[in-house]
Amino acid sequence: MDDRTRDPLRSLVAALEGAGIALGTHPVAPDAGALRSPEPDERFRPEEVREALSRVGQVRRAYLREALEQGFPAEEMLTATSRIDLLVAAVGDDSFGHRRTAALVWPTLGRLLRGPLGRRPTAWLATAALLPRHPGTLRGVLRRTAGPDAPRPPAEAVDLRVLTLAPDRVLAAVLDAWSDDDLHQIGAAQDRSGRRAELVERGLRGGARPRREYVTWVRAVPGAASAETLVGLSGVLAGTLLEQDVAIRALRDVALRRRFAALLPPPDPSVDLIAALRGCAGAVEAEAVLVAALPDGAAPSWPPLVAAHADDPLPTHSVAALADRPGFPEALLDGLPYRPLAHAGNAGRPFALAALRRDDWTMPPMLWRAALTSLLCAGTLSVDEVLAAARPAVAVLEWALAAPPVGPPWHDPAAARKDLVRVALAEKVTALFAALPAVPPRNWPAIARLLPDFAGTVPDLLAVARA
């Protein structure tokens, strides 16, 4: 059987290239991190792993990581090794490329430590300083740190990977006891795993007082902070870059917006809704106005708002807040400083869906691809929703099929998300074209000739192909 009969997408790509539309080789979905199941004769025998643990300094780190991935118990690995320092160095690296293995190790270590260390901050600090450097067993570490006479180490000696295994109240006590200089020392150290941000989040949950140094720690992990953490730091955000991040995130996160709106003083009830929305400095302020005027998420009277917006457009952040109210009219997307899709990258789902329908898609594809990639990476929209609206079809096919993904291993979470979005697009497009009926024969050259001037979506193109 001809390869082109078996692979309709390959036939389409060939036809497109024949028509002067060079897409290159469409990407094949990479394995996004699933573990390969070794053949029976490839699996490590438990006795071999135990022997390796007795001389861990002579064993490749990759061997120990593979043993964990094959199912060797993390608890046995931690308790059986003769050198806990070397084992932690081998399997405890939770930088982005090794997080899968680290996720097997650190929770297990936390369970092993919580009993002996209890809720004693000094014991946890001593353990966090000693364990990654101790040239002996885990039991040897606890003999030196679990007792009442454990020394309190300097802050810069503490390994946050170990410390964040402690209960929230312990972390709160540790944070409150550290001086500003201690916090500065910790903040100056490298933190590839984002443990500083976790320390702040859980410490605040445990009752720690907010401090300005924490703002920098949280901001170092973009988008990772929960609404609870950001609200907890609200008193120290003024004038910081994190305050700007919150303002941007509030455009798409209605729950965060309402949490921060509740912290603002009540708006002046004598000012009418439209005038109040015009005077808002950001989405949080606009949400406070809406909550005061329309509690319980109720919809405003839309016709006066649409008329006022047509006369003099409302601020974009006020429109973003209005988009989460029932019955949001798409006409409010007209007259904004940029096209609706250009604003959609940082918007919430209702605004983004309205932008997909309202935009005329005449902006350069590079710009709307960037906005849609942001929405797909954030999970705001699905691939199906994007393909049902994005046009022209040739620009969508170029986006989905032109460049192969980088593939794992990834060294940055953002790069991984973008890569997987491209894979998902390619897989969906492949599936759509593969579903075209083979009889009557697919007329790929005709589709390719039609495509350069075809203004519709990929599903529109498929409808033509089926006709």
C-alpha cells in the first residue's frame, strides 16, 4: 500500500509543499516523561541495588535514579545506604530535569523524619543542615539532631529541601526566628527547585508574619504562588514587581481578583457604575466596584454599558472584570487599545472565548499564535476550542506542523508547556485529517491549491474536503 494512502497527513504536507507552502516534517509526539517499562532481563535485582547502596560513592547516579523508577522502595534506599550525603546528591536533585525521581525520595524522607523530629524547630534546622553533608547513615544523622541538645545552625547552612519537609507550624516558627540578614543570606543562594517559595507559602499557612523579603522569594517562581499566599503578603506588596504580577494575574483569575478586592475599602456608593469602572486603576479595583454594586456575581444591565463603551471605551481591565459576569456582550471587546486576541493572552476564559469569536483574525499570525499559546499553556482554552476558531487554516497548519518540538528532557517548565502545546496541536490536526474518508479519494492537490487563499478554519477546510 502506498505510504500516502496510509498517512493522509503526509499526503497533505506533500501537496502543500507542491503548492509552495513548505511546512517541513510534522512533529511526532515525544514521550512527555512516561517511564519506559524495562524488559524483565533489564530490571535491576534488589540484591544488586542493596549492594550498590553499601558503596554508593562508586555507583553512577543514573543507576540509582533508574532503580527508583523501576520500583525499588525509596524508604529502603534511604535507610539502607551507608552514605546519606551521597545518596541525596544522587537522587535528591529536584531541578526540572530530575523532578520525577526527586518526587519519589523527598516525601518518603519527610515521613521518616517527622516522627523523630516532631515539632521542634531546632531539631529540624539541625537536620536540614547536617543530612545533605553527613558521610554516614540516616540513623547517624538523627542520633545527632533529634535530641534536645541539637545545635542551631546558621541560616545559610540549612538545606531548604530538607527543611520544607517539616510541618507548617515549624516552618512558621523558623521564619519568624530568622533575622532580616538571615533571610537575605538565604535569598542570595541558588534555588532551582523553588523551595523558598514553598517555605513562604507553608510558613504563612502556619502563622508566620509576612515580611518584604518573601516577595522576592515568591516571585522567583512565576505563577506558582497560590491566592492564599499572595493575599497573605498583601501588606508588603506595595511598590514591588510582585504587585504588578498580581495585577496581571487578576485579569484572568476571578477568584484571586475577588480575594484582593475584599481587602480594598468600599467604593463610593454615590458614583454610578459606569463612572466608577472608568476610574478604576486595575482589575482588582474594578472587581471591588462590581462586587459592591452587583453581589453574588450578578450581571449588570448590559445595554447602558455597551452604549457607554461605544461612545468612550472602558479601560481594558474593567472589561476583563466584566467578562466574568453572565451574558457578557462581545461588543465590549470593540474599541480596546489592541485587537481582542492581543488582550486575550492574559485574560480569563470568558474573555478569551469572546475574543476568539469577535476578532477578525487579520493581525499577523505570529501575534495571535503567541496569545493562543499563552492560553493553551495556562489551560484557559483547549486545543479543540482554538482549532474551531483560529484562522486562516494555512496559518494554523503552519503553527501546528512546521517545526518539530524540542522534546524531553526539558530544563524549564515554560519550555515544556510550550512544547507539549505544539505536540497537542499536531496530534489533533493529524487526527482530524486522518479521519477524512478515503472513499471518495482525498483530493489533496485541490485542497492545497485552495488553502493559500482560504479564509476559514481547519474544520471549515475539512468540510470542503468532505464535499
